[in-house]
Amino acid sequence: MSYNDLRHLADSWGLVLMTGIFLVLVLWPFRPGARDRNHQAATMIFRDDDDGQ
């Protein structure tokens, strides 16, 4: 394979692959079973909070 062949492959299928990975990572938190885990992660910093006392 020459440089031009590899560059064409990266420009076409590489872009498709990176777009697919991006969409999976963006949509992953919105899957149906993730609500409890997302809420737990969002409130984790308040778990051991004793209201300043």
C-alpha cells in the first residue's frame, strides 16, 4: 500500500469510524438503563456532605 492509498482509506473509512465512535459516546448516557447510574454519578459529590457542620 502506498501513502496515497492509506490517506484515501483514512479520509473515507476513518472518518466514518470516528463519526460512529463519537455518536456512540455521545448517546451512551441516554440509553434506557443508565438513569440510575447517571443520577448516582451526578450526586456523588454530595454523598458524605454534613451540611457544613
